Amino acid sequence: MEAGAVQAGAVEVITQAQRYFFEANGYLVVENALSPAELARVRAACDAAEALWRAEPDRRGVRRWDLEQVIAIMEYEPLFVDMMEHPRIFPMVRELLGPDVMILDHDYFITPAGATIHRGWHYDENFPQVYHPRSRLMVKVFYVLQDIPWNGGGTVILPGSHSFPPGPLPNPDTPEEMPNGVRMCLPAGSAYLMAGRTFHCVGNNLSEFPRRLLIYTYGHKWMKIWDGYEPSESVLAQARTPIRRQLLGMTDPYGPNAGAM
Ligand SMILES: O=C(O)CCC(=O)C(=O)O
């Protein structure tokens, strides 16, 4: 094991190199986060969720030519609840965010081929009262379900921007023109983690392929689950462990934290 790696039981959670990369850059790529079998299962579950969502237009989501967003994906099938605690990625999130971790939102994103950006550069954490260079309120995980080519609309991230002091940043209309921006053009099965205060933008999908992502955002249990993501009774019924109860906002926000898995 690499010196300085953090362990949960006997399993390595995050290496020192990964942690330093995240602390310095505000994001981290994990290649092969999903095994081929896992990727196939998640893809099949996403296809089924997407079919249901298309067949029932009253289901919540964004239905636009430049973004299709299936809101609250955990409501569609237990596999998506399990993904909230992915055995390789969730321990990293917990390590980076702290033991009081809770889910804030969860979506399935489809960026159609040809879609240009629907939203410009932004921070997800944009609370002017908080001094962000020293805080970490959120970590977002993106699971890549289909290869994202160079021009395929991968999120563009500005490394290190999570610790910039408050103040204006460049905001190019073409996200890929951000000086020092890094494109998340990654193979299917990868995951990338991003601090909530990292400046980022969806890219222009100029490829012939849709971009398919599962996105889970984590915060702290003293925060409030985002409106529209409050778990239904059927999701709450799947909370059979202390950590899952905490993740789903079922525990005392100021009480003891659930122990490591
Ligand atoms: O779709 C993306 O690549 C980025 C999405 C985004 O900006 C966000 O989730 O805040």
C-alpha cells in the first residue's frame, strides 16, 4: 500500500497521491471505477429508467434539446440507491467530506449529440457568506456510462479554482476556451469527483454520441436535501444500515455520525 493511504478496515480508500491531487485541484478522476459487469448492470438500469421517464412525461426532469435530466434517479430502482454507496467511490467521498456525509441530489444526465451548453461556468457552492478556500460543503460524483470523446461535451473543470479567493473569473462562452480548463473526456466506467466549489461548465457536445452520466451530490447531514430530492417511502424503506439512514437524511443532523462501513 502507498505510504499515507487511508484505510477502511483492510481496504485502501484513497491514496496520498489521490488526496493531494484532489486537495490541489478540486477534482479527481478514478479510471475503471466500475467493472465491466457493473457498468453493464448500471447501463441496463439507466436504459430502463430512461424508457419509463420518456413514457411518462409527468415524471420529474428536464426535457430539452440540449439536456435531458432524469431527476431523483434513486427513485427508479434499488441499484441506484446502492450506487450512492459505491464500494470504491463512496469511501473516498466520505474521506474527503467527513463522517457526517449525506446525499443532496442524484440524477441521470443525457446530453444529446449536438447539444451546446445550457448553462455557463459556475460554482455549485455559491454561498457568499462562506469563505470557500477553507471550506468543503459538497463533493459531486460523476459516473461516465458511455465513452466521452474529446469533443463530446465532457465537463470542463478549472483546476485549483475551489481554493481561489472570492472574485470574478473568466467566463468564456465556449467552455473549452477557458485558459487551463481540463476536459472530462473519459472512457465509460470512469468516475470523477469534484469539490462543490470547483469552477466548471458542461462542454459543447459536438460529437455524434450522447453523453450519459449518473451524478450524485453529497453534503453534510446538517444541510438540507435539495428540494425535489426528499426520498420517497420506498427509498427510505431501503435504509437498512446506519450509514444509509444518515445518507438519506433520517438521522439527527447534530447527533453522532454513523461509523465506517
Ligand atoms: O453536465 C455537466 O458536465 C456539468 C453539470 C453541472 O454543471 C452541474 O451538475 O453542476
